[in-house]
Amino acid sequence: MIENFKTQVDLDISLEGFANHDVETKKVEISWDLDIDMRSWGLKDIGLSVPDQKITVLLMIWGEDTDSETEITLDVKDVEVVRNSTEFYSLAPQSLEFYKGKWKLVF
């Protein structure tokens, strides 16, 4: 296993529980691992996984009288790894998505 790759990816996130907000963080660094299963006859499988980690996201919250910025830390765990079938030019993640409580790392 080859561990601890770190790559800057686009952040596509939908947060519930924050009224009148905008996510200011557009890119985050994400850690990921690569597992190559080799046999005498060649390459059998390539596995990609994402270890549990935390990311910090900056939010702009609009208030009635004043706007404010706040940083929140999110637990990134149980990440589904998916391949963008239309664009597979390299083995590097392109975006980290969070929607309806589920994380997805798109390669």
C-alpha cells in the first residue's frame, strides 16, 4: 500500500443547519491512499481509499444587521471513491463532495 498522498481538490459541499451562508473555501487538501495488487502475470487491481480526517471550511454567514465569517471543522469519514467516467486522464482526485451527509471523492 502506498499511503499519505495529499492533493488539493475542488470542494463541492452542501451544509444543512446554516441559514443564509456561503462556503468561502473552494479548495481543500485531502489525504488518500493507493493500493496496488500485483501478480506474476501483471496488475490485478488498483484500490483507492480515504482515511478518516478533518478539514476546515470558512463560511460567510449573512445576518440581518451584519455579516460574519466563521471557520468550521468537518469530519471526513466513510468516503465513497468514485471515478468520473467522462474524464480519466490521471490517477489523482479532482473534487471532494458532501451532500445529504455523505462524502464522495471523485477521481
